[in-house]
Amino acid sequence: MDRNLRSVRCGTLILVLGGLLFSSAVIVPSARADGMKLDSREYKLMLKPASFPGTDPEAAIKRFTTQQLVPAIRTMWNASAADELLEKGLKPDEKRMVTFKDTSGCELYHNGFAWRERADVKPDGSRSSKAEVTLKFRSPDAFLAGGMSLDAGPRAEGVKSKLEEDLSPLAVRTGPDKGVIANPHSVRSQFSRSTTQETDRSPTDLAAIAALYPTFQQEWSKLTQNISMATALASKSEIFERVYESSKLKIAKDIKGEFALTLWY
């Protein structure tokens, strides 16, 4: 796994500096407030990269699942979900190249936005000509994120839009690139509105993002007046991503959870 992600200046990779992200997306009954609907929650944890060597990631994932994840589910939720995970494990899912882009001054990041491109890697190792692109806006304010309009164009393909809550351990910064988990333990909550579509166009400036997302320029102008839409974009990182997922486990009445373990190289 790549441990040089600290060279990224915009901070979009803050959750995966070690090269590994673990999350569980929990399907919950619809939560509404003033017409807003929360589509999903994800609980995200960092794991130690040294525990998942690139030489044999499947063995490391199986060890993590059986020795840590299954006992935790059995203790915290129920034996049925734990037994299902023990039997089925975490199966390989996506294999793709992930690219994050921003301006040279990281204006997207500093205004709450993120731009991501994901391209599937074919069995022969080549990259798909079409990419899944995502424009995301994050805020600790659910109403600000929920009210953000990130509509795709009328001819867009494979459009998916959601309002999501991400929960992760609260960390205390102790120095550059250093941090410790808060004591007593707590979590931080971040809300995001994201819209994903498929395209063969990789934007080179902010105007190209606006061409794919017609409401972006209007929303952008509410946050900043000083940045031209002609401002160029540059790749801030390119990562090979492997995702391993569980089946949907019934962890409580009317609640199902899905576990995903992501390796970034």
C-alpha cells in the first residue's frame, strides 16, 4: 500500500493517509427533517496498513474478518449475523483506478467540494474508457449539505444522487500528519450530498465540471466570488483501489448492515 499519500495538499485523502479505509454502510429506516431524506450512514475506521501486506491481502482480510470483525458483530449485535459473515467472508468486489482532482490552490476542498473519478480495471489490466465521476459537497451541517443542488445534465447516464452521513472516530491533532483518538472516545459526523454519473469526459477546469453538473456554478457562486470558472484542474492523486464487501447482514430488527474493506495502493 502506498504510504506517500501525505504529499497530497488538498486534504481530500485525510481519512486514508495510511492507504486503508474500513467502512460499514448501514441501511436504516428513512430519516426526514423538513423534507430532507437521509439515504445512508457510513461508519468509517482507519486500520493499520502494516496488517494488510500487498503480497497477500486476501489472507490478511480473512484473518481480520475471523479474528476481529466476526467476534465484534457477535458481541455487539447477534450470532446470526456473525455466523453469516464467518461463512461468506468479505468477497472481492470493485477493482478500479481512483483519481482526485482540484485546482492548484485546492479551492474545491476549501469550499467543501470534492471531485472524484473512478475507472474500472479490466481483467487484462487496461482501464475502462468510461469513468464514474462524482461531485460531492461535505458539511457538518446536515441542512447545508441536504440543500445543496448538484444536479446532473439531462443526458447524463447512470445518475445516482444521495445524502449521506459519515461517522468516524474523533481525532485530536498533535502535530503535522499526527493525531490520536480523543479520550474519552467520541465521533465526528459529516454530511455529504453527492451526485455520480458516467462519462468519457475528464474535466480539465471548473467550467467542465459545470458542463456535467449544470447547477454547480450557481452553488459555487454562493460560496465564493473570486475564482474564475476557467480555473484549471490538476490530478492530486491517482490510486489503485481494491474493495472487498460482505453480504447484507441483519444486525437488528429492520436494520441491515454491509461491511466494506478498501485497500488503496
